[in-house]
Amino acid sequence: MIPGRTLLSTLGGLLTASLLAILTLPLLALFFSSSISEIQAGMSSPLFLSALLLSLKTSFISLVLVVLTGTPLAWWLATSRSIGARIAGVCVELPIVMPPAVIGVALLSAFGRQGVLGPVLNQLGISLPFTSHAVILAQIVVSAPFYIQATVNAFSKVDQDTLIVARTLGATPGVAFLKVAVPIAGPGIVVGASLAWARSLGEFGATLLFAGNLPGETQTMPLAIFYALESDVKLAVVYSIALAAIASILLIGLRYMTPMLQQWQKEKE
């Protein structure tokens, strides 16, 4: 029995090491593929600052909209057992399993000039495709499911008896939700928001098809990488390093913030 266990443990260790290598080696190679001077030169490119600021601006706006609209939706999905909630849950999860290119085509089919809502938008003087608003809309569609899923899981851990106690003390349903349910689910909400922001920041396919790749208007960092790759690989590498660094900072901040929020919640209780 011992040799068998040793063999199984060794095999498991090799498989684990193989997967870790596949996940980490490309990132390590990316970070060490450019010199400091090349990174400085790449960041001084006019396209870099424009794409970075656009990515930060649009991803922040999309995050705010996702949190404002997704939080009550997540609460409904977490507390309702109706057929409507189940159907809505499936609709929310669909963008996760769909390729970004499909989402981009779907957005054009819905909001394009020849789309389902195109004539109505044209009459109102609204043009969404190939504008910064299209970037935000694409980011919302691809990032909202990540926020909603994490928030639903967080809300599902809220004890309904706690809300009942708050109601008996005179709190309205809205006040009980904001002052009881949201603080309890706070760490999970922060995780969901971070995942949504990271997904928005890295969105490429749907943005390219629905918003285009217009420098200064719709060219986010992922699109700038794609654009630079056609003419200057070193510049594309620098842009990739910058975007990977932002994602790493976000992940590290999330790792530290979540335990702090959990500890704060325990102390508050």
C-alpha cells in the first residue's frame, strides 16, 4: 500500500507542477522579455496613455453601473425560488459561456444601425456602435455575470432571521437590505466587483466587433496591444506588461482586502 501511495503522490505532484508551470512561465517570460529602457520608451508612446486612460475610465464606469444594477438583481436571485428567478439566472450566466466574438455580434444585432433597436435609437439621435459608449456596454455585458455570481453567493449566506429582526425593530425592507444584508455580504461583493473590473479591463473580442479599434475613442489597452502587434512586437509586449501589472496589483489588493473586510465584519458583529 505504501509504494502505491507514494507513486500516486508523486504523480499528483508532477501534474500539479506541470499545471503551475504552464500558468506561471508565460507570465514570467512576459515580465522579463523587455528591458527598463524599452518599457520607458513604450510608455512614452502617445497611444499608451490614451489607451490606458480610456481603459480605466470605461472600466470604472461599467463597474459602477454593474454594481448599481447587479446588486438588487443578485439579491433577488439569492432569495427568490420562482421560475422567473431561475430563468433570469440562466440569462445572467450565458455571457460567461459565450465567446466574446458572439457577444460582439449580438450587441451589433441589438444596438447596431440595422439592429433590432437600431431604428428606435436613430430616431432618438443615439448612435452606440463604434463609440466609447459601445465600449462601456460591451464591458457591462461581459463583466456583469462575474459580479452577480459572486454577489449571489455572498447574499445566500445572509441569515434571513437577521433581516426579520431588523424589520421588527422598525427598519424598512430597503433599510434592512442596505444596513444588514449588504454589510454581511460585503467581502463577497468586493470579490465580485474586483472580478468584474478585471474582466472589463481585459475585454477584447466584443469591444473590437461592437466598438471598433479607434485610437483615442474606442481603443482600450487590449485593442492597443492588438494594434501594436501588427507593426511593433516590442511595443505590444510593453503594453501587455503594463496590463498584466495592473491585473497583478488588483489581485494582490484583493487578497489583502478580503481578509480585512471579513475581520471588520466579525468585529462589527
